[in-house]
Amino acid sequence: MSNDAPTGPGRPKDLAKREAILEAAKALFLSLGYANTSMDAVAAAAGVSKLTVYSHFTDKQTLFGSAVMATCQNQLPDLLFEYPEGAALEEVLLTIARGFQALISSDEAVKLTRLIMAQGSQDPSLGQYFYEAGPKRVLAGMEALLRGIDQRGLLRIANPLRAAEHFFCLVKGAPDYRLLLGCAAPLASAEAELHVREVVALFIRAFKP
Amino acid sequence: MSNDAPTGPGRPKDLAKREAILEAAKALFLSLGYANTSMDAVAAAAGVSKLTVYSHFTDKQTLFGSAVMATCQNQLPDLLFEYPEGAALEEVLLTIARGFQALISSDEAVKLTRLIMAQGSQDPSLGQYFYEAGPKRVLAGMEALLRGIDQRGLLRIANPLRAAEHFFCLVKGAPDYRLLLGCAAPLASAEAELHVREVVALFIRAFKP
DNA sequence: GTCTATATAGCGATAGAC
DNA sequence: GTCTATCGCTATATAGAC
């Protein structure tokens, strides 16, 4: 497979294969679920032998946990929770809402959420890990932004953390719920834009001084 | 087993056994998930033989679908979407919010949602059925109520259906999201009351004329 | 129509060779 | 450190007796 010069007695190929295994596991677990994904399939998709999989990850549950955590880190959002000087309030909130809406509507995010809700019911530690790696950070950033907005007097927000939760719940809204249930397709870009404008306007009306 | 008089050549015992099988399947699927629930376990829990299960339901998927649909019908809410004459707007919305919050926080509802999101990703027809049996009806009732509230001039609601979606999303909120992820316990009654009061107040502020 | 016993297949995990 | 071949187990679905 590799005709490169051998790089010592260590484990030069480990990282590449480990990465390939994780990538294959992520894809298979996300699309097929935990039970329907066999270790054979992971090994085949990663282009390695099954025993190689077991040498890197002790068992199926460990591999699953590692794959989920790796996917969580990919989900790290590049949302910026800062308030540019002189920007209009509505535009600031709209930018965040658009970014968040795109994030949660991605195929990977939907499948990851389903997987954690399903398998996490028997192993809550995954839900905990996911929540702290993703939603909790987003909420913290939004909380800080809303606190600043309150201090500037642009909105009247007594509890910024709760307000941040309300904000993201509104942005997710019924479309995300239907998406997770599998009974609706993702919003087209025009519909998504309409949705975020509506909820941002609602949010501003509710917290107007 | 039965020393009653035989009731003809028909299938007198079918319905009772079918009900027992459905009940056992509901409990097992909800708590263990699809893959971890064996037909043996269902038969044992129902007090019948495995072949009896197969005689009533052709295969595991059919049994699963029937159990999910039966559970959906149990979830029929007794929320009343009517506006008593002379009642205060906030109290009307609070009553609905409390009932809805209790409904979605029940153990059965949480497990059912998880199950449908997980298994429904490969069989979207279940998600469709569930949505129309549950959320869609609730939304329709709330839409009618909000239209009436708008016509009385109590609130200014241009799109009652969208407003209803926003309302229930707010009531669900972050607590329900964390509950589904498995990383938080259900709200204590005092916390739940605080939550519904907060979101109802938010909703009213947002739609005040 | 219902139960006991079984066929068949697929998966997780491992033993031994290179 | 990696691959081929295999064990042991479980679960779905069925065949035959009462």
C-alpha cells in the first residue's frame, strides 16, 4: 500500500489508519445507526482488517463513543458572538440566526442529533458530552452577547441565558422538529430566510424596552 | 387456560392476546429500542408464544409500526383550545402551556419521540404518521384559538399557524431538548411553572397590539 | 389456534501466521 | 502491527405436535 520509506519502529501508520477507521465509523453510524452498523462494515469501509479496528478501539461501544465525539468536534460552529460597532441590532441577530439555522439543518447535524437521542437514552454520558461540546458553548456565547445588548439599552433582557435559550429554540422552531422526525425536508433557502426574519422580529418585539 | 364456554369457531381470544402483545411490545420497544427488543422478549412479556406473535403480526417491523401507532393514539392530548368567556388571556395561554409541558415531559412521550427520531430516519412513514396524529392536531387547535384571540383584538397575530408553532417551541424550550438528549432530568413542578410563566409572558409581549 | 423445538444466518470478539 | 480464518452467541423466522 505504501512504498514510502519506513519511518522507524514506532507506529507511523497508526494515526492514518485510526483516522480512516474513525471516518468510516462516523459515516456508517450516522447513516445506519448503532445496531445496524457492523464492525465488519467499518473495517471494510476503512480499508483495514477487523482486527486492526479492535486494536485501536477495544470494542464497539468504545468505537461508537469515539466516533460521536469526533463528530461533535467537527460541529464546532464558527458563529461569532460579537457586536460590531455601529451595527444594527436586527442585522446582528439575523447573522447569528442564519448561521445557527444552517448549522442545525446540515445532514450531519440532523443525523448526529438523532443518533445521540436514540443511543444516548441508554448511555447518557454521550448526551452530556455532546451538550457541553456544542449547545452549551453556543449558549454561553449568545448569553454574553445578549448581556452586552442589554447593557447598551438596545433590549431589556433580565436573564440573558434564558433569553439565549428562547432565541435558539425559536430559530430551530417547528421546521427543525419536523426535520428530526423525518416528516419534512430541510427548508429551502428562501423559506429559511423568511423563518429567521420572522423569529428575529418576534424576539426583538418581546424584549424591546 | 380458559374454562369459559367456547365462543364459536371465530377468534374470540385473538383480541385479548393481540392487545397483550401490543402492550408488551410498546413497553419493550420504548425502553430498549428497536434492535435491543427481541421477539422472544415480547412473547414472554405478553404471556404468549412467539409463534402467536408472528401469527398476529407478520414480522418485527410490522409489530414495531403497530406498537408505535398504538402509542401515538394514547398520546392524544386532552388539551382544550377554547376561550372561556371573560377569562384572562394570560390564564388561557398558561393553562394550555401547562398541559402541553406536562404532556411532552412524560416518560412515555420522551421515549416515543426518541424512538421515532431514531428508527424513523430509515422509515419516515412513522414520523409522518406520528406528526399527523399528534403535533398536527395540537397545532390546528392552537391555530384556531389564536385566530379567535386576534379577532377579539387581544393580540395581533398575522399568521396564527406560525404563531402556534412559535408558542409550542417556546414551551418545549431548552429543557425539553436536554431531556431528549438525556443530559437533564425533567423539570420539577416549581421549575416547570416558572418556565411556562416566562414563555407565556414572552409570547404575549411579542404579539401585543 | 397455540406451544415446543429447531433451522439458518449474521455479528462481536479472538487465535494463530507473517 | 497487521491479516485470514474461526468460535460462540443471539435473534429472526419456521416446521411439526396437540
